[in-house]
Amino acid sequence: IPQPEDRQVESVCPYCGVGCATEYTVRDNSIVLCDGRESPVNHERLCVKGRYGWDYTMHPQRLTTPLIRRDDAYPKGPLSGDVVGTSSRKRRKPGGIVDYDEVLPAFREATWEEALDLVAERLTGIRSEHGSSALAGFGSAKCSNEEAYLFQKLLRAGLGTNNVDHCTRLCHASSVAALMETIGSGAVTNVFADVANADVCLVTGSNTTANHPVAATFIKEAVRNGTKLLCVDPRGHTLTDFASHFAQIRSGSDVAFYNAVMHVLIAEGLIDEQFVAERTEGFDELKKLVLRDFAPEQASSICGIEPDELRAIARTIGQPLEDGRRPRMLVFWGMGISQHTHGTDNARCLISLCLLTGNVGKPGTGLHPLRGQNNVQGASDAGLIPMVYPDYQPVSDPEIRAKFERAWGVELDPEPGLTVVEIVKGALGKSIRGMYILGENPFLSDPNINKVRAALSSLDFLVVQDIFLAETAEFADVILPASSYFEKDGTFTNTDRRVQVGRKVLDSPGEARQDWQVICDIARRIGLPMEYASSAEVFDEFAALTGHYRGLTHENLGSTGKLWPCPDPEHEDGVQILFGDRFPTASGRGKLVPCPYLPADELPDEEYPLILNTGRVLEHWHTGSMTRRSRALDAIQPNAFVAIHPDDLTRLGIVDGTRVQVSSRRGTIELEARADRTVEIGTVFIPFHFREAAANVLTTDALDPFGKIPEFKFCAVRVEAA
Ligand code: SF4
């Protein structure tokens, strides 16, 4: 019930890349209500996470004071009794994930001065003894643009290494590699609401309703108004109910499927010849490959879709409409495309499909890789990537490097740094000895986490900055209590390229501090002056070093933000559609890259006969540290499960709802089996949110050679009754 003393604060949802505009009602430093605001992003809509998933910020398990590991708590290892990767039946305590009673005794409380001095001393000590390349940092796509900018500046300019990365590596690194290579920009070409202008919408490798729920409402609305929806996915989901065609392809066969579609388009004369001639290069090589190797009858044996259905889908994309126009098609994709060892090839095929059919640069067309975290676009824009400074300016380019050396007042390393999985491998091999992890939880989010456990345990020094004692913090030497999303001002860039200001809603508990201030505190102690009066001032420095953010300020972003690029600060809303006349490539043309079909890295065999696919559920977010501490969300979806087709359950003699063990070559977990007809026969699906049955015990750390993204969507497993 509203009270007269309540105050309202406008902000943005902390979860997915849709970036819904929110309004929080606050009473006595507590959030009591969240509503959607009117904005081009969400038109007042919110999903269950945005509407109810904010109470984690007030959870009693918040870290409120710096912690230092006790001398007798070495050697390091997972401290909580609810150990990942065993068949333990011990259940977590209600409302928590890590068992605080077991973990906290390994640490003692410290003052900020003592903790920060120790961090600076140990990081600079490792630098002196082993060189800058022995240090690395993981930032976070949950942090603001300002925090991401300062974090990469600290690593590059303060500690002298480009070994700085974040979870974009686990998300759309392969999509960005393909987009940069082919059209010269990693961002989306059209905003998702532009689906209203599309004749055809292709959704592939994305359970949009679960992972980008409000964006899915725009797709459903478009379908009701006449847009044809094509869904291509090995797993069924609720959006397929709206589809005119649902191609349930075999896991990992995307390249074969899309090459076959392109085969039909070329063979039947359904491509946009003028667009191909004027705006692309590489057509002859692509044509040669797809006509030779990917006739529908050939591809059908790989992807499992009947040749006639492949032809029907290609004709939906390419055949002129009744009024003679070519259909306008907007393509959305998710991690079902990107998280493969051939993820870059998958994205290259989608880009070629759009270029062949002239579906870039116009309303109702384009390429939209749906960004996962609320600021994965912005953290990447801000330079939280090992090979590029802010705005994707390569560290290896001498002129660009000189520009940043002038701005930051230090000499910079010309070598691109290591990526997430490479850093973990480096820690195992002792080439990486010290790490600063800000807001990421690689002990649950990275692939093959028994290897991650060994890597984190073997670091000489680890400082973790977080709001909870997340699983990764169990390996820390120093833990710094951070501010939650609701406790600071900062900008966040959504999947559309919309830069929005998230406003401070609450004060932080105890001694928890603003993340950007903690980064500056460490920087000053290692000899890099970082003095800013506010996060708005940090934003100004970042924006001035970029082309795309230049001219934007906290003030002129207003209450609903602006899209980048924004030609001038007075521009109403920024640019909705990119590349109307040329691509930002050397030739100005889009590149068609032929991609032969390659199988996944680890195929099923007699010992491990099933394919594991991992992902998210609607109610939870990544490693669960926020959503599993949100009462409503945890109540809806409290337990880990593996989804298995009923035919596979019968064949295995397993009863729906009973406990099973799932094993791969890397470990075993135990969880509940759920019958699910949307899962392809021969595959299983496990959400990766649950520590007590961590899916990433099972996954492989094999990487895509271009985007260096791991193959979360495919590895071989066995399922047995527990
Ligand atoms: Fe938040 Fe995404 Fe849901 Fe919007 S769709 S409320 S941004 S989780």
C-alpha cells in the first residue's frame, strides 16, 4: 500500500540485455515495489525477474566489510560443504547458495585500508617478480560502463597487462568475431522493436521468451500483425507456438541447415542480385560451396530437416510477396548459435543469409544477436576485452596505442591479452599468478569447472570484489564488499545499443563501497592517479576516447537514454538502423564467408551416448547469486533439473521426477530428471544456475578458434538412475 513518505526512483532492470526501464518505490532504504516505465525499450512491460527479482539487494548475506583470508586457511580450495561436482545429496540451506557458516571462518574482518594496501602490495609484488603478464582481471557485464572503463584502465595502465576480459567471451564473442569480419561492426544493426516492420522474423538458437522475455513480446505482437515467424532450434520453446515453421534441427548442425537454405535461395533465383552485386564481396566462393555440398537432400542427413521443409523455409525468406516486394527479414539469435566451437561459422552463415537477401540497412531487416547481460554490450564498448581499447580500438595499432598512452599518461603493452578460458589455463600452468575478479563468478560460469577450481586454487593471489560470498570468493585471499546494482549511478548499454542511466535507489549496507571508487582506491595505491568526482565524470573521459559515445553525457541521456551512434547530443534518440549505404569495412562492402560444415568437438559414443545442452530458465540468472536470493524467483524454480525426452527416459528405465546422475568425461552431478518433449531425442538440457548440481562440471572447455568461446551447447554425457 503506497505511503506518503515513499519515494520513486527511475532506473533500469539489472538482469538481461533488453534493459527495461523501471521505477522503484522505496521506503526506509528498502525497495517495496517495481513497475515498468514508458520507454521505447519496454512500453511499461516487465518480466518476472524485473518485477520481482530485486530483493536480493537487501538480503542478509550481503558482504558488508572487507575480508582477509586467515593464515591457517591455506591451501585454498572450495570451503563450502555443498561441494560442486560430487553426487552429494546434501541440500543447500534455504535462501543461500554458499554455506556461509563453513566459508566465513576462513576469513577475518579487516579495515578498508588494510585490505586495499594488501591488494596493492600483492599485485605489484607479482608484477615485480613475474612481470605484468602474470596478472589478469575479469570484469563484469553486470557492472556499468564507467566501472568497466576504469577496470580495464587499471589493468592496462596501472598493472601493465591487456589480460582483461569478461563474460562476453562466454556469450557472443563468436558472433562479434563474425560481425566484425563481415560487416565491420559487432553491434546489432536494427533495434528489436523494428520487428514490427518485418515481413519475416527468424529466431534461431534463442529461447527468447525465457531469456529476453520482453523482447519476445514484441515478436509475438508482430506475428499477430502478420509477420511470419521462423524458429530454428534443437530445443522447442514457447515462441515456436507462434511460428509458421519450426525447424527442430539436430544439435550443432546450424551450418549445414543455413547453407542448405542459401543453396535453395541461389538455385531458385531468390537472392537480391542488385544488393549482392553492389554491397557484398565473396559471392562466387560462397555460391560454389553451397551449390556443391549443401543441396537440401545432402544437408537433410546432417540437420535432420526434410528437403521439402528446407525449401519451404528458403522460399518464405526469398520469394516475393503478393505486392511484388522482397520480404524484409530481421534475424535474432542467441547462444544456441554462438556457444559452439564453430560458433563463428554459425554467425557467418546468418550474416550471409541476410546479405544474400538484401536484408541489412532497411527498416524491418537486419542482424540482432540478443545480448545476454544487461551491460554486455556496454562493457565490451568500454574496452573490457583483451585485444581492444574502448570502442574496439585495437591495442596492437601503434597510432591508437599512442592516443591512449597520451590520455592515460603511461606506456602501454602492445600485445593483445589473454581471453577468459586462456587466463584459466594460464593460472593452471602458473603463467598467471595474480587475479582481480570484479563481479564475475567463474567457478560456476566457466566451462569444465573442476579445472577452474584447480586454477583458482593455484593462484598466488586472488582479490574478489562482489556483493555476496559467491563461489569464486571461496578461493580469494582478499574479498572486497561491493555496491549492488541498486546502490550506484552508472550507464548501461542494452542489446539495441541504447545507453541508459541506472540511478542510485538505495544506500549500500555496512561498509560496502561503490565499485568505481574501489577501483580508483587500488589504482592510486599502485601509482596510477585516478581522481574523479562522480561516475558522470568517468563517463565523460570514456566517451571522449570513443567515436560512438562522444557527446553523450549522464545529463543528456535523459530518462530513457539514447542509441549509439548518436550524431550529435541534441539528436532525439540516436540511430535506429545501421549501414543503409555502406559497411564500415575496408571496401565498404559486406563480406560473404563460405563455411564448410564441421562437427562438434566431442561427439557422443558408447560410453557417453547423449548430447548435453546448457542454458537458462526464465526465473534465474546465470550463477544464481542474485535470483536464488530473490524470494519469489527462488520459490518458483528452487531446484536443479535435467530435462530429458520421455522416450529417452523410458529407454533408460528412469521415472520422471526421480534423481539421476549425469556424467561427462569431466565429472558427475546429481539432480532431478524431468520429462520434457521439447528436448530433442538423444539430448538433455541442464540450466547452469545451480551450484549443487553445476552443469559446468560437465561442459567442455574446447574453444571456437576465432571468438575463443567455449562449447557450452554440446558435449557427450551419460544419464543413470542415482
Ligand atoms: Fe529485466 Fe530483461 Fe525481464 Fe526486461 S526482459 S524485465 S530487462 S529481465
